[in-house]
Amino acid sequence: MRLISTLCDSRAAAMQIISKAPNNSVILFPETIPLLSTTIKPYSIEKNLFIIFNSDVVIDGKTYIAMRAIDQGEYQSTVRKFKLWYTDFDDGYSAAKYEPIIDIRGRKSALFICNDFSQIYQMKDYLLKNEIEILMLTANWEYNFEFITRGFSFSMKHIPTLKICMFSNTREMAIVKSRNQEKRIEGTGYVELRL
């Protein structure tokens, strides 16, 4: 399985990445690149892609910032942002209950949306108990990259089942990191590692 972290700032760039991505890949997009499931569904089926993309949801009248996963044209999971910025509240979003665990083709994974990652140290026992193999972070702003690196290193050290960390962003950099290898990109495109 190829795990792909993306650096893109538009739907057009995201669609180019999808069209160029190798078959049988898992693709993580940034938080603020909303894609239409009707647009990506044919690629998901034809190329056997597992695509994680921004698709805010409304539940019981509340709007949540969310990332959704589609595999072989079918929705697999939705993760809602739980640690909001004050501007998120100003924009009318609600904070969700923390539920980051998703299954990626039989592999337990955790998805953090932007500021959710600030809770990585407090969530260690939860992630350890869930025996995650893939840790994903998606954001849309200039993150403190030293904080990401420290958070990934901490997670690798304390979660023995963890094999890959991924970071997708709209502005600065995308990262995919295993225990013995790291790849980064600083221009529109993607980086990948095999799991």
C-alpha cells in the first residue's frame, strides 16, 4: 500500500494529484481542499484509491469541520475536528467529540485535523490502546514544523505499533515518515512511502 501526503492549495491541484497517483494508493489531502464525492468517486473505483478529503458535515443542525474517507467509491468514515480555533467558532462551526480512529484497508489509523494535533501528548494512551499503525495530520496553515516533528517523534517512540506518520498541508510542506525514512515536498504535489 502506498501512503501519499499532499501539498496543494486548490481543487484543480488536488484533482491533478488524484489523476497522477499510482493505483492502490491512500491519499491524504489538506483540511481546506473540499472535494466533491461525485467527482472523486470514479477515480476511487477505477484506480482503487482510498481518498481522505475535506467535506464538512451538518449533524443535528450543527456544522462540523470534517474529513471523510472514500474507498472504491464508498464512504468509509468521517472524522470531525474537536479542537477548534476561535475563528472556527466565529465561522459557525461546532466542536466534535474526539473520534479520530479510522480503518484504512485493515490498518487502524488516527486522523488529526489541524489544531487537534495540539492534543497528541494527551492522546498517547488512547492511541496506544487502539494500536494505530498510521498517524495522519491535515492542516491549512503555516504550522510550527518543529512541533510536528516532535509530535511525530514522540508518537513513534511511545506507540510501538505505529509505522507511518503523514502530514498534508496547503501552504508549506507535506511529510510522510516511517521509523527509518522521511520524505518531504515544499511545492505543489505529493510524497509517498510504502507500507
